[in-house]
Amino acid sequence: MSELIFFRPFFKQVLWGGHKMRDFYGYDIPGDDTGEAWVISANPHGQSIVRGGTYDGKSLGELWEQHRELFGGMEGAEFPLLVKVLDANDHLSIQVHPDDDYAFLHEQGGRGKTECWYILDCDQDADIIIGHHAKNREELEQLTAEGRWDDLLRKLPIHKGDFFYIPSGTVHAIRRGTLLLEIQQNSDTTYRLYDYGRLQDGRPRQLHLRQSMDVITCPYIGQNTAGPVTARRGYEICTLVDGPYFTVTRWKIETEASLEQSYPFMLIDVLSGKGTLDNAAVKAGDHLLAPAGYGTIHAQGTLELIVTHL
């Protein structure tokens, strides 16, 4: 039988990072400004490394290049998804991502970026920015040019367990006091619309106003993708999004459940609790891949999982 493949994260220290990943998951972070853990990544800017088992020490990128059978023989130059844990100890910049067509034309054949967020924890008064209030593109450009950000940006309160789907073209920003799981297309293409006038190494960070205006969806169209919660004996399941780039489900397991892996690959993020997946012990903060042809995964314990497939 094939095996579950566990990963060690790649960490990034950033201007807005913190130390919640150490506090919540016991990660050996490089410093108290750690903002990103790329927990399942084959992106050349930061790769996750296999922990234990047959492929111990190999990067996910190496598996994709050398063992395509693990992914059902999928075609493509790059592994298609990227999973991160983000700790925002300060506001992130206001951003937007292009779609595949725009990125291909304007970013040297690059890939666009649709993503989603699952709130792992947040301060009591935490909020995020998703979308904008401009009625048309003329108003969008006017409010941006005049720096009327409070009038333009759509701010939402958040709570632990909230889920947000963020298609390309959506203005968005994670804000202070938020720990979240991000699942996205494997792309690092980001256009920065506004950065609160902050300095990094004595200089403002680069903005991408023209590109942002090109790709922002206007007017904003809200997204509410989560389906109903289905309760079964020993667990409950909810499809959070079933979209063109990924399908994401949340599993809350009280005793046991069976997960069917019938896809080219399945990603599993353990959000809380502990237990076993078949014969493998798992706990909060583990991230793993079930390869093609794995079959049924028998989960036991008290676990909250995010499960992603194409």
C-alpha cells in the first residue's frame, strides 16, 4: 500500500509576522517575525520537505519531477497548489491577484492566483478586507487616486472557523491579529494597491497601481461558497468551496471517519486535535499528502481537518 507523505514547512520572516505558529503548533520558527509557513509547497521561492518515510528529505518539487506516479501521472510543469499558514501581527498590504490569462500575458507566462482562507484563530476585534464599494471603474480609480481607502475598502469582522473564497481580481488584505490557513494556486504573483505608507529598509514598498486597476473585478461580487454541514456517525463534513482550481472540505471528527482518496492527490491539513490516519499518528499542525491510488483513509481520534483536491 502507498504511504501518506508528511512535510516540514518552509518559513518566511516578514515585516508583519509574529510568533503564533510556535505558540499554536509548536513549530520551530526562525524568529518572532515569522509571518508565513509554506506547509505544502513546490514553489521555487520556498519548498516544503518530506518528513519521514520513503521520500524523507526530498522536496515536494522533487517528488513532482521524479515521481509523477504519486500524482496520478498529472501533466504540467508545476505542482498546481500551494498551502500556507499565515500569522499577521500587523496589517498586510491591500492586494489583488491577476487571473491566468493576465498573468500569462504580463508576467512572463506566469500563473494567476485564486485563493481561500480558513481562520484558525483571531483577536476578538479582528477584521479583514475583502472587496470594495466602488460602483464602477471610474469611481474605483477616483477613490484610489484620492487615497479614500475607508470609503473604498470593504472591511469584515472575522471569527475562528470563518471561511473566505477569494477569486483572482478580488481586493483583499489580512489584518492584524489573524492566524489563518491559505490554500491557493501555486503562484506568487501579487499586485500591491496600498501599504499604509510603511517603510521597509527606509523606503516605501513598491506599489502596482496600473496592474491593480487592470485586474480588479468591478463592481465587487460577493462570494458565499460553503455548503451545508452534513452530520454522520462520528463526524461531520462541510464543502467550503468547489471551484475551478480546488475543492476544499472541512472534517470535524469526534471518533472516526473514512476519507476516500480517488483523486490525483489529496492534501490534508490538521487544524486541531490528535489521532491517527491509518497507522500514522497525527496532531494539530501536521500537513500531508495522500498520493494517487491510496484508497480509503481511516481517521480515528478527535480531529479537525481541511482536505483539498482538484
